[in-house]
Amino acid sequence: MSELTYDAVIIGAGVIGSSIALELARGGRRVCVVDRGTGPGTGSTSASSAVVRYNYSTWTGVVAAWESKFAWEDWEGHLGHRDTAGLARFYKVGGLILESPGQDRAKVLGLFDQVGVPYEVWDPATVRERLPLLDPGRYHPPKRIDDEAFWADATGEVTGVWTPDSGFIDDPQLAAHNLMAAAQQLGAQLRVRAEVVTVDRAAGRIAGVTLADGTRLVAPVVVNAAGPHSGAINTLADVLGDFNVGTRPMRQEVHHVAAPQGYGVGAPGPLVADLDLGTYFRGTPGDGLLVGGTEPECDPLQWLDDPDAYDRNPTQEVYRAQVYRAARRLPDLAVPEGARGIAGVYDVSDDWIPIYDRTGLDGFYVAIGTSGNQFKNAPVAGRFLAELIAACETGHDHDAEPLQVTLPRTGYVADLGHYSRKREINRDSSFSVMG
């Protein structure tokens, strides 16, 4: 059995794990990242819609997304390294958040005002004027397409909030690769096709991990950023006893169709977050439209016992549900018969808010429950974990006194207690991908 020694081991080379690797390497730590896949971002990150938006119901949720926006805008500057594979690109196409019952718009806009997120409130006439392909009809609640009520006429009209700084990252897998390449340039190591089989302890704290090939990676710090496999890693570590918030893997689909002519002129069309119909969509480079769902109550959620045992092909049932909903909002959208898209697995927390935290096992940290709505926050998530590790490893009691992190680009302070494993479930959450 070979044995290698590091300052930190990160389990998972998705966009979150790769960001953590970069920030720990910047802090001078010798880092090793291990992943079961073939390279950075080849797991759930590769299936991300990579949306960048700011509408959250908490201060920390908004400031984390807003801080990350500046990193995406200055991606090469954030990395401090130009990846020879190229750089992921932020398309700032703007986003429209349509109203629906249950949204606390006043609270979100109040946070936008405090943070300085630009926005405009659009009435139905403005929606028609600014995005003429959109139908502002009110169809709530979302319905299954086999329900006759799905085809009923609108019962009124919706308003929306336009955020011009919203958009998407064109290649989520490349973004993870960029972060990992920057970390490697600072000395971080990456081991792929590497499965963790034990989480090792010594003297009551973490001691490293052992891989399936018998290699032992010795380290005083281990970070679980294993995405949909994070629950299995936590079980190996036996740390779940004091978690108030759990995580589960969930299968999800995103579909790709041709955008209607005129949806985006010379650039991809904008993001539309549509809880009124239970869908979201955004343009893609090359005149396409990416369509996903917002987990409306009428749709069964596809929870998985095994994150590796799922159908990796899009299904006709989910495709029709999501794309026909988008077509109600975009009447000129054609719905081809064959499903085209991707199926991936989210790592979902009970309230769809991630857990960025220490655990009851000293030296063992988690960045979990991130799938679905945290891709955008990857730049700041790495900083959160790096500062949390630095504080806890020098004696700070984060459970008793949650760490406050000053964000470098905006100067705002994020309360990491918001992401605690011991928090009460956030009842203000949408309990969907919207967070």
C-alpha cells in the first residue's frame, strides 16, 4: 500500500471541488483532489444549465451570487491563469423572473436594493414590448400536460422583474477545468478514476482517505465535495449524527430545442424563470433554447437510492412536460417529437440550500447539497471553504459563532451560519431549483 501526504484532500472535482482546490492552493496548502470520473467537471457539473441569477430570499444568498458575478465577468483574472483548453464565457443576456404565488417579491427586491443588484419591474405591457415573443398570460398553478386544464386559456396576466446582469456560463465543464488548471498551476494534484473506500481517523480527528487501489492519502483536512455521492462519503465518515439538514440524489433532465426565430438577435436569448408554469429556459450560443423544470408540485420528483443507477437518456414524458410548458410562454416555439437533452443527478438538500460547513469530526468539511442552484456561486464557494478551514483549524468554534466572511470584490459580509448543517430548514425556500 502506497502512502502520500498532503495538507488537504478534496473528494470531488466538480466546479465546487475545483474552486475549493484553487482557494486552498492559493493559501499555500498542498492539495490533492480525487474524483471517480475522468476529469474535472465530468459528473453532475457537466449537466448544469449554468445559470447566473441573483433572486434569493436571504442576504447571504443574494450577496454570494452577486459577488460571484464579478468573478465570472473577470474569469481570467479570478483564475490568475489562462487555461490552454480555453476559458468558459459568461453570456450576460439578462433575465426575467415572472411572478407567481408564494414568491416574496418585496423581500427579494428589498435585498436587491440593499446589495445594489440592478432591476426593473415590468408590467404585462412592458413584457410584450421588451420580449415580444413572450405571452404574459397567467396559467398558475403548473399542471401536467395530460390534464385538460393545461390547455385552458390564461386567467390573467403576470408581471416580471428584469435583471440585466443575469445570464449563463457557456460551458460548465470547461469552467471546472479552468479552476482545476489554475489550482494545478499552484501545485495541486488531481487523481481521476479514484474511488474513496474509507475515510480514515486517528486520535479522534480526520487522518485522510484510502482509495480503492489501496493508496492512502494522509491529510489533516478532508473536504467532501462529492456531489450526488456526498451522502455515501458522509456515511463512510460517520458524521451525520448532528446534521439537521440532509441531502439526497435526484435525477433531473434539461432539454435542448431550437429557439423561435427572433428570440435573441445576434446573441443568445435571455433567461426566463417561470414558476407560473413550472419551467425555466435560456438561449444558447447557436440559436438554441435550453429548457428545464422548477419542480412544480404536479411533477413527481425522481429521487435515487443509488446516484449511479439511473437512466442517462432524456425521457419523452419529462421532455414533453417541460418543453410544452415553455411553448405556452413562447407560442412560436416548435416542439419536435424526439427528446433531445441530458439527464444528470442533483445533490439536493432538504431546503435546496447548500451545506458549506465543518462536521463533528475535526478536520472533515462538507460542500454538499449544491446541485441545481449553486453552479453560479462556485467562485465564492471555494473562498467560503478556504476561510472556514483556516478559521476552524486554528481553533475557531464555527458552530457557536458562525464565521462572517468579507467578500473581496463587493465588500459585503456573508454569514456562513446560513449554510450550517445544524440550521433549521429554511421555510422561505422555494423547495425547488430556485433555492
